[in-house]
Amino acid sequence: MTDGPFRNSALTKRWKQYGQDLVSDAVSQDERVKQACHSVLGDIKVFDRLYGELDARASREQMDLDSVAATETIFDNNERSTLGDALERSLLCNLREGMPERKSLDLALKQAVGEILANAKNRIDEECIRARDVGDMSRSDFSKGLQRNRETFAAIDVGSVCAALENGNKNAFRRTARKDVNDGPDD
């Protein structure tokens, strides 16, 4: 892709598409929300195994005397990631507060996803500033991009992103072919 305000940035193809969507009047807010969620899920490389182990532990009937230590061991035995680190902080805090494991995990996942989404929004805001400063984005597109980015991330349903992660469905928000577009003139 050579178009769009983020063409010279170090972002992934998914995020560059999102940047192009931000300044395009032909893209709806719903489509931008889907692309932002698709981009966030695309950034998450290792999570399925970690979440599977935590979910299995939280689903057990028998409680451990030290659920914090057992949960820390699960995190220690899995590959580190930004989402995993955010989940670990929230989950261990919830467990130390005496919350049941299932409730702790569900709440921690929502908190971790919220943190990841906030970081992604801030990163795109920074990319808009950079693109404006280097001349890849006009001032009007800059204002439009920041406003639409704020609106897009405010419209994201954290629960649906959590559900996609819980189910291991990284393509839950993949863009589908538009059905309302005329393919060309009728002959």
C-alpha cells in the first residue's frame, strides 16, 4: 500500500489500512471500528496457550490455598507479551483482593484489553502527529484523523474483543467484501 497518511511509518499493514480509513470519507465508523479491532488482534502474537491455561485453572472446582503463586507460575511458564503483562498485573491484583478466580480472570481480561486499546489509540494519535509533521497528512486530515480515532476507540465494545480472544478468533473483525457497492456500470 502506498497511499494513506501512515505510508512512511513503521506500522503494520493493518494499522496503515486503519490510518487510510481514518481520513477517508467513504469509510463508516463501524468499518473503522472493525479495522481497529482487527489491527489490535493482529498485534497479539502469543495469547492462546496462556489464556487456555488460565481459563482451565479458573474453571476448576477445587480451590488452591495459594492461587496467586499458582497463577504466577502459569505466567512464568509462558512467553511474555504486552497483553500477557497487562493481564498478569490485573489478574494478580484481583486475586490478592480475594476475588474468586473465574471472576478475577474475566475482569482482568477486560482491564487488559482496555489497556491495550488505550495504548493503540495513543499510538495512532502519535502517528497522526508524526504524519502531519513530515507532511504525509494535511492539517484538515490531521484534525479529522484525531477526531475519528477518538470516536472509533470510544465505540469499540471491549466485551467483543475479549470474546474474540477467549475463543482464539483473531479474524473476528476481518473486513468482508462490501455488498452495498455497485461494481460498475450495467451493460
